[in-house]
Amino acid sequence: MSNKDPALNIILQKIRLINFVEHADALRPGHKPIIVSIPEDTSKFQRGGMNVHIPLTFSDGVRWLARIRQKSTPSTRLILESEIQTMQFLNAAGMQVPNAFMPRGETYVGEELHFFFVEYFQGTSCNAPIAQGSLTIEQQHDLIDSLARFYINLSHISFTQSGFLVRDPASGNLEVGPLISLDFCQEDRLPGPFFFGPFRSSAHRYLAQIEHVLREIEQGSRAFAGDEDVISVYVTHLWLKDLMQNSPRLWEEGEQTFLKHADDKGDQIMVDKDGKFVGVIDWEWAYTASKSEAFAAPLARVDVNPFFDGINDLSSNEEHLVNAYNKYGFPDLAKCVRDGKVYQRLPMVIGQQPDLVQLRALEHALTGKILDCAVNTELGEWIEDMASGRYRMQVLALKKIKVVAAKD
């Protein structure tokens, strides 16, 4: 059955206008693609949340995917260029990451679609991961051991700032540039989007994002349903700022940073038909981070229900990852897993509506303490206490700003 989504149909029409054979042949001369599998209708698309994929097969059997962005923003090209540079760098370093290829010149943006090529892992029939729920306990443990070895190898590659990997156009050198985050950027800034960073560490990065939310609220540029929501988010982020600034261990990280996969919920891990680890795909949004963040356990290893109930105990899979690191002689990485709940939780509270369960869990992960209110306190009561107590002056100043803005 044909997909009736008009946007997808437009994408398919544009894809049919792109000469993938010409682009691929220019990147790999002498091995012209003999098969380009463009579907008849959108119901046959290989697609994820952000991209559509078109398989290509070369005359010598090598297979590529054209990775085509479904929707573009002013920052899309920068995001994809960083993904390509990251994959090329890791692949060249011998990591189990597929190689990536950028179409040359202005053809990088084909028919208003941003796309590039990714090579299949050798010996696999596709780039889609097998559902890990289908693995036996023994296969899951073997997979965690393999992931530990992958991350150990990744820990040998370090940088000195936190941000996205970019290629300097003048020198051609790979370096850490600004953090390209759609949640914390100004897309409408001319002549191009404005991004934050790079930062000295993960702590500096998250503090900057908290301050960005506070600044947006004060300037009236962040939308809310009502005044109560404004005060709730404002008070929460004032509290988050204080929590971070008064948590010494966040600021004790060394100067080194390491690559962090930005979407490690499990479907980025490739396994073969026997459940053996093949590699890691989808490096879109990957960034460099402090060691504790970069090697915190992937979200795929978390027990979801206890985690969202605010429990910071390690899951059995996280414990297995700790044991694997210790077995291979890397207790420093094992410690990153044990201390990693902070970095699993920070992105879930910054820029979000307040969730008292998550705030309590974050403070517990950072300090070992429970949030500075009774455990059975309701969110509204906690917000009111903070707004009339610790943050009274800031809230009064915000209300004054809102009154002046309303008069204008």
C-alpha cells in the first residue's frame, strides 16, 4: 500500500531526480554501481526518524547507503558534515564504524535534499541492527563484553574541548568546534545559525545550556502555556544552576574529552546473524565530552522502569559492563559507569518542564543526597517554596520584566 504522507511523496520525487550512480562513481572510480534500489512508493522506504536510505551495490559487491535527510534546517549541512567527519575519523582509526563519503562540490545538496553515502559493514547484508531482545542472556553478555572493548579502544582517542568534530576549511585539520544542538542554538541568526561552544568540559557545556534557558525566559523568547509554567521552569533552572555550580566533582574533570555517541539507546549497535558485535552506526549528533560523560553506560543498558522511577542503582547489564572494564584492566572506565547516572539524567531535565522525580534522582546521583524537600512533597509545593524563598528576588525581578514587556 502506498504511503499517503505528502512530505514523503515529495522526498521520493526528488530522490528520483538524483543521479546516485554519477555521485558514487565520482567517489569510487572504476566501480560503478550496478544496482540502485529506489522504491516504487514510500511504503517501501528504508527510513528512520531523521533519514531515508537508498541502497547501492557496486560491480565488485561493495554496498553503500545513500543517507538522505527527510527535513532540512539551516544547520543541516553542518550537522551532516560533522557526522561524516566523525565516521571517517573513527573508521581511519580502526574503530568498528562504517566509512562515510561526501558527494563532491556543490552536489552535496542534491535537489534540495542533503545526502551522503555510508558503506555497509563488510560481511553483513544490511546496516540495520538485529533486535537485541531476540538475543539470549549469553549473547547479551558477549555483546556487552564486545562493547567494552569498543569503548576501551575509543578511550585511546582524546581531544581537549567539548563540542562537535569539524574540519577546519583553511588547514584541513580535524578539530572540536561548537556544539550543534537544535535545542540550544539560534537558527535564524544571519548569515548562519549560531551555536554554543566549544566548551572546556561537559560541566561547562551543561551550565551554559541552563543559563541559556534562564536567559530565554528572561527575554521572553521561550514559549509557555501560562505564567505558572514560566515560573516553574525558571525556578527549576535556577535550582539546577546552583546544583551544578556547587557540585565539585563535576568540575574536577581533566582537560581531556572523548567522543560520545548521542543516541545510544541500542539500535545503533550492529550484530550479525549469530548475535556477535559488528560495529556502531548512526554517529549523527556525536560530540566530545568529559570522560565521565563519554563513558557513562549507554542508555540501552539501563532498566527503563526503575530509571524513570528515579532509582539510580545500576542495572544488571550496567554491572556487567563494570565487570568487563575491570576484567580488561580499565577500572577508570568502570568508575565512569558507576558515576554515570548524572550524565544520563542531565539531558532529561535541562530545557524541560520540571519533573520532581527526575530532579530528586539527579541530585542524588550528584551528591548522594535527596532533593532538599520532603520526599512526599508535591511539585507545586516545591516550586512555591523555592519561588517565595531561595529564589524570591529572581522571581520578583522576572515578574517585573514581564509587566514591563506587557506594557510595551
